[in-house]
Amino acid sequence: QVQLSESGGGSVQAGGSLRLSCEAHGYEYTYGMNCMGWFRQAPGKEREGVASIYRYGHNTYYADSVKGRFTISQVNTENTVYLQMNSLKPEDTAMYYCATAYFGDSAACQTSSQRDFGYWGQGTQVTVSS
């Protein structure tokens, strides 16, 4: 089994920063998963992909809406993935989830649908006020 736990959410003013953490536990994660993604869902909207990172090679993906403002990183020895969010905007307000999966290659980690991620955390709320 895989357990994911997000933390770091909160309320900030526009222009501020937050760093989200996703800690992964479980034998299956350590030896089976190779891709971690961050997703978000705002009230009344569909869940969307924000960023992803491949464990081996550190290839990353960012949604256009967050490029240049968000940075995804990982510390493999700690089974932790971070999402540094700078220059936050009110439209970044959402519940943020991390999710993990195994893909055949790094390209799939960047392009696969959220439906292909099998393990999800409970989410952490980010609220950005104007």
C-alpha cells in the first residue's frame, strides 16, 4: 500500500508564498512508484494537474498557469515531494492533492492523465486573498 500525506497549506495574500509537502509511506511507493504529481481543485471546477516530477532523472512538468511561479522538487531519501508556490494569485485558491503512480518512462509522468494516478493524499487547502 501507499500512503500520501500533504501539508503546508494555508491562507496568504496575493503575491505571497507557500511550500506544500507530500510525504509518501509504504513499501510499494519506495520500490514501485516513479512519478509524483500535484493536482488542485477549486470550488465548482474540475480537478486539474499542476506539476509532476519523475523520481529518477527529475524530469518535471508544469501547467501553463503556474510556470515560472511554482517549483516541484523531491528528496528521494525522505520520500518527500515539495511544491514551492511563489507569486500566488487568488485563482490559485484550491484544495491541493498529491498523487503517485508508476509509468514506463519519464515522458509518461509528464503527460499522463490524473486518472492514471492510483494513490492520492487527502489534500491541503490553499487560500489566496486579494
